Amino acid sequence: MSEVSTETRTSAIAEFRNAIVGHLGSDVILDDPDRLAPYLIERRSLYHGSAPFVLRPRDTAEVSAIVRHAARLEIPIVPQGGNTGLVGGQIPMDGEVLLSLDRMTAIADVNVDGSCVTVEAGAILSDVHEAADAVGLMFPVSLASKGSARIGGLISTNAGGVGVLAYGNMRDQILGLEVVLPDGRIWNGLRALHKDNVGYDLKHLFIGAEGTLGVVTRAVLKLVPKPHVLDVAMVGVESPATALTLLSMMRAALADALTAFELIPAIGLEIVSRHKPDTRQPFAETPPWAVLIEASTFLPERPMRDVLEQVLMRAYEQGIVSDAVVSQSLGEARELWQIRELMSESQGVLGGSIKHDVSVPVAEVPAFLAEATAAALAVIPGARPVPFGHLGDGNIHFNISQPEGADKAAFLGRWAEMNEAVHAVVRRYGGSIAAEHGVGRMKRDLLPTVRDEVELDMMRAVKDAFDPKGLMNPGRLLPAR
Amino acid sequence: MSEVSTETRTSAIAEFRNAIVGHLGSDVILDDPDRLAPYLIERRSLYHGSAPFVLRPRDTAEVSAIVRHAARLEIPIVPQGGNTGLVGGQIPMDGEVLLSLDRMTAIADVNVDGSCVTVEAGAILSDVHEAADAVGLMFPVSLASKGSARIGGLISTNAGGVGVLAYGNMRDQILGLEVVLPDGRIWNGLRALHKDNVGYDLKHLFIGAEGTLGVVTRAVLKLVPKPHVLDVAMVGVESPATALTLLSMMRAALADALTAFELIPAIGLEIVSRHKPDTRQPFAETPPWAVLIEASTFLPERPMRDVLEQVLMRAYEQGIVSDAVVSQSLGEARELWQIRELMSESQGVLGGSIKHDVSVPVAEVPAFLAEATAAALAVIPGARPVPFGHLGDGNIHFNISQPEGADKAAFLGRWAEMNEAVHAVVRRYGGSIAAEHGVGRMKRDLLPTVRDEVELDMMRAVKDAFDPKGLMNPGRLLPAR
């Protein structure tokens, strides 16, 4: 689009606006700057959005009409859900028009016998949780921003969150999709089938595509039975390697009832107690590493706590676990989870923090942590790694806090340099540099460092096949050619 | 390819052969007719194969070399695994060259901590089962042809089988893939990550693509903990609708421990006792429908049988279940499974049978069965439907046996007409006409009856993006233009 003059673009946008108003009425357009502002703000202030106006269609037919006009006039479109993305995927700039799904919030057809629900892309995650709960079922994807994140965005980023170990990512919850394609046509893939092998399974193309292949407008989501009881343990271990051994033991004993296995370093326990001194500390003496283990049980009759305690006893006898606390009530379970949940926020007590959204194969986590720590310290001696998170998924939040007494701004100024050092280790272990948050604008230019030319060609071939004009969320997910 | 003269084709094939021999030696080529024959036989004799020779590469580099030469000389390639497909996908004809993966059988890197294994496409399913079992884990996809089916074929058809309710289809077991693309380049997507959102998730394109987008050469498969105990019940119910109510109750109580829920009609129980009179019959009086329920438990401590019996008691009190038998030993569990497993084979006692590989949304199974039965009887009055199978997946084997005393050949001669009547009902319920076995050559021309023009265009766009010359398993999966 860079060759189009500003004048031509302005005139095309005016024509686009007129076409939309003529077709759908002015009610779908929002251009009052005050009401526009929240759509353009990125929560970490890394991207500064701008847009001539926001389009707020009420249904799929309106999305289709909008995209059809945009295709004809070659107007680039940025779809947006709850605006909780962290990589600049949903923030319009450079004359892009924002398409918000926030009016399409219907949650219809909660189907108990079929264990599924049909929702519009703008439905908020916590509303989907409530709709499932109301019929005694559960939608298992959950994350911190559940009160604002919308289903379309969760699908387009293949969101992860705290339930991945037991239930998988967003991708694993989707039976069918409806998508408005870049030419405005509607693909009706809203199927509710568990077995279907009629041609290519196209829905997987759009899941995690960050809106670059079309606009997800509706989805059929799977629902699962609701667990009745949670048992949580916090245990001390010597190292990530012993934590991994414990993970294998827990998996063998609890199988799919093991619903969380989270790693926390000693420094993580310490900052939580500094940040929130009234947090109950589980250990008399802080161990080198802690693990939070959760077992979910679907029946009161299932003695999962006994199993959990038996495995911990065996692990203790084998010297794998140094100390352990098992919750005796839901209240105690929540107290233990609180330590894990305070990790991010508590890092503030150490000053600035450089973050990495990475994953490696589960079995490689201990070696990765050792090497990534060494690499980080080689870049900034005295920096304090606070690696924590989903050991069971191989997804560790590898956050690096500044050296004690260092200048925060100077430390954060070395963000890219630190990223590069850590990503180099991720690459050596066949890991991902975009585990949960996607690529967006932030990481698009890093793709050639983690994907070979064959794979980049394949991705470009897919993009060209669906969006030959490059108008759907341009400049996101794929590097410029 | 139809415009290429036979002479040109013959000369291209000779040139192709020379290029392969020059590059890889004659050992990769098999052209002795006796040794060739088994590769060309289709087990139901619906397709009669022919091929100038079979290529049997020993590794991915050899597959790549072969495909590169084929692309240059425009030779169509048909990949084949265990040759167990039922829709003509793997049978070469019309001058197509067969590429067998049967030499690439390595099962490497069984990774206990990471719960995964890397296998070559030619590995036989039962060998993968054994490799997982040897380290105390399980690979959960299983089906009747497990002793010959190979991983590459199972991936390319997204195979289902008896573990789908608890573990999902083949697609759900795959962490990473290696594929030789139609131009001969190798895509290394052999990742072992549980969280990875770096660009489009390309592996899903190849799963279920029936070899039309490239040749799957290796895969990283997930492994799961091995269940320790199986409890099986066989119960009598009044109708598919009451079976569905029981399914909801069992799901709520057993959750993911419910690993099978199979529907059997009264006529199914009767033909099993006629076909194998020494099979132990579970019921004193044959109920209108029976359901086989399996609960798998990972721990001896888990009292799953108690839960199963409690739910059955409740269902009995509510009039949902008329009669029930619960296995008291593994031997009894096997006896109950045997009834289900004998269904297909026992249909022979009724004469000829017309089959349908269909699925509908789980909640729609009762209505579908009523209408499909009426539709079948309208085509052939007196025909005897024997619908049985995976109610929990919405996947019923809707088999129709001939009327008593009818002429078998005349009955089977109306296969297409019967299919059309049943498929019309499947379509009304938003179901699939290719639930487990794929499309192949058999159903490619039916695609326009179940997929709209938008979706067919999308599939063609994908095919053209990866295989613009149309040389990879041509004429399978997609209808001719």
C-alpha cells in the first residue's frame, strides 16, 4: 500500500465511508474521537493506534458487506476483539480501518447433550464461562483478561492460559467456525461434528492466523464436564530437573486429573512475600524451587487427594521432594494459587523486567533454563532471572529483573539485545519465541530467525491464496518480503 | 494430465525411472509383477490398481529426491502407507507411480518426560503401541487394521477408531510433522511443543489431506498415561433418545474417564448370537437397543466401577435403563466388547449390506436414525437397517442389510441410490458423509453435495498454493473442476 498517495488513500477512505453508510447506515460507524480512543489504546503503550473511524457491525452479513467494500476499494482492515493483545496485532495505524466485533456478543444454542455452544466472535470469555456454568458444564480456556478478552481474538491468537495442561489451547476447543473471507464471502464452517473428514480441515487455518486470512465471526465451542473438587499442593524441589521427574510421576498417577503443574523459583517466593507480606508462606525454609500441583476431580467420590499424597510421599522418600503442603480446603487451595498468581505483579519490587513468551519441549526445560540464565547473565551481569510458569506445557515465563540498584530505563533499553540472547537458546532447543501471545507486529521480523525459508514460503503461499491483495490485518504475523 | 499422449507419458516415465536409478540406485525400485501385486490390490476390490513400478525410499532425503524428479517430469505420484484405505486414495492407476513408505519404519526418541515419540511415516500402528507400552505409556489411536495401518496413512486420513471419545482423532495426537512438498522441498515441522503460535499452524493442513498436498515422512506423536483398569457395562435402553440421556449422565459422572459409549440395535444382538452362538448374551430378554459403556481408570484406587454402578442404578430408577450387566473382571469386559466387535462380521448372516461412513452432531443422532431408517425403507421396502457404533462421537455405522430372501446382487446394485437417500438425511442434520474413512476417489464427486462453492473454492486455493501442477495424489479428495 506504500505506493498509494495519501490523497488517493484519503479519497478511497471517504468513498469507503460513503459506501458503508449507504449500505448499512451511519450507526455502524464510530468517529467521535472520545469514543474512538479506547479502541486505539494498547495496554502496554508499545503501539500508538490511529484510525479514521471504527466499524461496529451487528452481524455476519454486515461484516461481509464491510469487507466486500474494503476489498473493492483496497482499504486495509484490522479486526479487533477485546483489545487485550500484547503484540500489536489489533491496533490500527497508517490509515488502516478498525473493524470491531464488540457488538456481536450472542451466546446461542448451549447444547448440553452435544456438549457445545455457538457464540459470536465478540462474546466475552467470562460470559461464555457463565453460560456453560449455567447448564452444569465448563468452557476450559481461562486467562487473566477473561473479563475483556473476546472469543474471536482468543481464536485468532490460539490463546493458552491456565488450563492448557488438561484441556489444550483454544484450538482444541473448536468444532466449527464461520469466517468472512478477505473478498467478503462468508465461509460457513459452523459444524458441530466430532468426526468429519470431508476434504481439508480449513478451520485450523484461521485459528491462530491473527486475522490475516479473514474475520472470524462465529464459532462452535466444545464444553466439558465441570470438575467438582480441586486439590492443590505446593512442594519444594532441588532443581527444575527434579521438578520434571515429579511431573512424570504425577502424570503416571493422576493422568488427565493433573490440571496444573507450575514452576516457581526461590526468588519468586521471596518477592511475593516482600510484595504482599500477609501472603501465607507454605515453607518454613525457602527451597531452591517450588512446584504448584493441581488435581481436578469430577466426582466427590474420587479420592484424588489420597493419590496426590501417596505420590508426594513416594517422591519424598526418593529425595525428589524436600517439603510439601497439601490444601485441606478450597480456601487453602486458593491461598496456594495466590502465590503463583502474584508472581508477575510482585516482580515490580525488583525494578524493571524484560519478558519472553517462550516454550521448549517439556523434557528440555531444565537444560533450557540453565543455558538461558547463563545467556542472560552474559548480556547483563547481575540481572536476576525470575523464570516461572507452566512446566507441564514447556511454557516458562522467562522474565529477567534488573540488577540490584541498576538504572531501570537503561536496563529496559537493552530489551531487544536480551531477547536476542534468550531467543538464541530457545532456537537451539527447538522452542517457540511466541508461545502464547502470537506474532503480531512485534515479532513478525523475528520469524526468519525461527522458521526456515521453506516454511516462510508455505505461509506466504497460504496468505496469497486467501488474501492476494494483502488487505486483512496487513503487516501482522508475516515478515515483509 | 489427460491431454498428455500415452507416448509422451511412457517416455517421461522411462526418463523418470532412469533419473531415480541414476540418483538413488535400482534398489529403491520394485517392478517384479509378483512383488508389485500386493501394493495394487484394494481390499474390497472396488479399485483395480496399476503402476509401472513402486518406489520404496529409505529416508526423507530419498523421498525428496523422488518427488523432485517427478515434479520436473510431471509424473503423478500416489503415496501409500499400509494399503488399508477404503476409498481408493492409495491405489495408483492411469500411469500414476506408487510411492510406498513401507521401508521407513523407524520409531525413535521415545520421550517419557516429554510424553512423545518421533516416528517415520511407515511405522505400523501396533509397533507404535508396543513402543509406548514398553515405557509405560500409551498411544491412544487404535482400530481394527492396527497390524497393517501405517502412521503416514493414519495421519493423511485423520483416522478415528475406538479411542476417539476419550482421546480424539489422529489429528489430536500430533505435535509435529515432516513433509516432502510437491516440489520436493522438505518442510521440517518436527516440533515437540505444546504451545507454539509462530505464524500459521501448517501441520493441520496435511493431516487429513490424503497425500494431496505432499508426502508425510515423519511425525512427533503425543503419548498418554496407560489406563490400569477397564470397567465395561452393557445396558438395555428403549431408544437412541434414552441412550443419549444416559450418555449425558455418564459424561457428568465419569467425565474423561468415559472412554467408550457404543450403540447396538436389537437386530445387532440377534445376528451376533446367530453368527457366533457361543457368544455370551448379556440379556435374558433382548432390549430394543443396547449400549456398551467403558470407563478407563488410571489408578487401581479409583472406584470407577462404583460410580458406573451408581449412575446405572439412578438411570434404572428413572426408567432410562431396563437392564444392565457390569463386568466383574477383565475377561468379562472382553466378552462384552466382543459383541460390539462382532457386529460388522455378523451382518453376513443377513446377506448383502450397503454401508455409510457418516456422522451427525451427537444430540441429533436419535432424530437422524429415525429419518435415515425411513429414507432407507422408502428406497428398498423390507431392507433391514443395522445402525451401530460410536454414539459418543455422533458417528454411527449406518449399515443396511438386504430384505429377507432378496437377491444379494440386485440389492447391492442399488448402493449409490441408497447412499444418496441416506446422505440427504445426513446433510439435513449438518452431518458428514466421510466421518472416518476419508474422501479418496470414492466420494470426491459428492463434495459439492455437502460443501458450498465458497468452501470448495477455499480447498482448491489450498491445493493450488501447494501443488499447482496437480501431481500429488491427483483426483483424490477434490472433485474435478
